[in-house]
Amino acid sequence: AVLVQGAIQRLFQWKLPRDYLLESVRGMADGIEESFVAFFDADVGKMEASLQRASEQLAWAKRAAVECDPKLNLVRGRSAPFKVHFCDQALRCLDTVLAESTMILAAATDWRPKASGAGAWDCDEGESLNEVLGMLMGCKVMQSVKDDLVGSVWLISKVLPDMLADTSDLLEDSRLHKPEEVRAADRFDRAEALYEELAVRSRGCVKDDAELTSDVRLRLTIMVRSLQNLAYRLSRIEELCIKEAYAA
């Protein structure tokens, strides 16, 4: 009787691959959201830690997603088949979001030559806050950029995991934007104004003999370009959610 009771308890406590996937997706989404907050706070150390966490969770999500394929199920049961194609596309997009975020982190990090020899570089961990991010965040247009991107990240971090967790045949979520609003967001119309303002603010930072890793203008250009790419990638994820929500 004790063995039967233990088996029953383990049966009800057993987690499906889908449960592990959802845990990883939520953890990854939280990490991405925290990295954006750290970025706009100009805190490189916290941004790096958040992106590391998100990358680890993404790796777990990819492993779990393989086991969620409905073809592996012997019977369907009461729940709708897991939308594996939707999940795969979303994870691919999130992979590119992390790649662009990591590019911003690399451009924001202050690098210095290692004592071990020429050609070797190491990050300067003396300060979490740095001049380049401070210069970027000092631009007037960055508040609007922050509102747009953080809003998109928050939406995706909440909506996407909920849609993957939904076991009904038809997915719906009132938090999704209208398609035309998503298309407008991915254009990142503020990029030109941001480039112009940064050109003025960084005018005194030009050094002819500067290494590429310490070239302020180059680092700022990389960050703005990655912000443009992020706006596009985030809008693609929301478009995926919209298509899945209104698929007949």
C-alpha cells in the first residue's frame, strides 16, 4: 500500500516537458526584461548578469521544446496539441533578441589591454556605470525609445509565455497590439534623431589613435543599430503572437 501511495504521489507530481519549457521561457523573458531595465539604468554589470541568465534559460527551453512535439504523444487527451511551430519561431526570434542585446553589452563595456601581452583585452570591472552609456542615456529622444522598447519587452515577457501555456484550440489575448501598431513600432523612427544628437554629444570624444574597442562614436553607432534591430525583432515576436491568436 505504501508503494502504491508513493507511485500515485509521484504520478501527480510528475512534470511534463511542456512544464519545463514554460518555466524556461518565463525565466528567459524575465531575464530579458531585467537586462533592458539595467541597460536604461546604464548598469553594465546587472545587464550582463541578466543576459547570462536569459541565455541559460533559452538553452533549456530549446531542449525542452524538442520533447513537446505532439508527434511524440500516444494520445491527444483533452488539451489541444502543443503549437510546436509557433514555439520554434518564437524561440528563434528570442535568440536574435539576445544576440542583439549581447552586442549592445559588448559595445557598452569598457575594455582595457591585459597585462599578459599585446592584442589581449579584458573588461574593466571597476565600475558598473560607464561614460558611453551615460552619453547615450543623456539624449532627449532616449526616453521615448525607452518607453517603446520596454513596453514591447514587457508585453512579450507576459503574453508569449501565457500563449504557450494556453491549452485551448484558439488562442486570444487582449494585451496584443493591433497589427498596424506593431508595423509602426518596428521602424524605429527615432533612430535618425538619435544619431544626430549623438554626433553632437560625442564630438569631443574623437581620437585619431584610439583603438576600435575605445572608439566612442563606433560604440555608440553599434548600440543604436542594435536598438533598431531589437525594435524589429520584438515586433516580429508580437506579430507571431497576433497570427497565432487570430488563426482560424
